[in-house]
Amino acid sequence: MSREDTALKDLLMTVVRPLVSDPASVTINQVDQGHTIVLELKVAPDDMGKIIGKQGRRAQAIRAIVKARATRQGKRVVVDII
């Protein structure tokens, strides 16, 4: 895992932790699939609604932030909230 890939995980963690009630339960698993990096975000069940937001707007915003950073690095990224 390169330093740029770690930067994407750190960015996602920085964005998500302040939004949840239980920051210790936030985990991010990175899966490399060829040219695409998949970041699997897991939060406590009680915090799932806080991450997704009304009509998925907060989830879309989180994905847009991480995607913008990855695009600057010439990579593709997918954020899965599981």
C-alpha cells in the first residue's frame, strides 16, 4: 500500500469520525481491484443514518470528497458504506 492510498484512508477517516457518536467503531478496509481502490467503511449500526444522511446526501458528499482527492492522484476510488 502506497503513501497516496493511505492518504485516502486518512482523509475518509478525518471526514467520518466527527459525524458519528462512536468514533472508535469506525473501520476502513481497503481492497485494491486493479486500477480501482475500494474503501469499505464500517460504522456502528446506530451511526449508519448519520453517515448516509437524508436521501443519501451526506454519503454522496463523502464520496465526492474522497473521489476528488483520488482524481488528483490519478486513481479511481469507490467508497462502500457497509
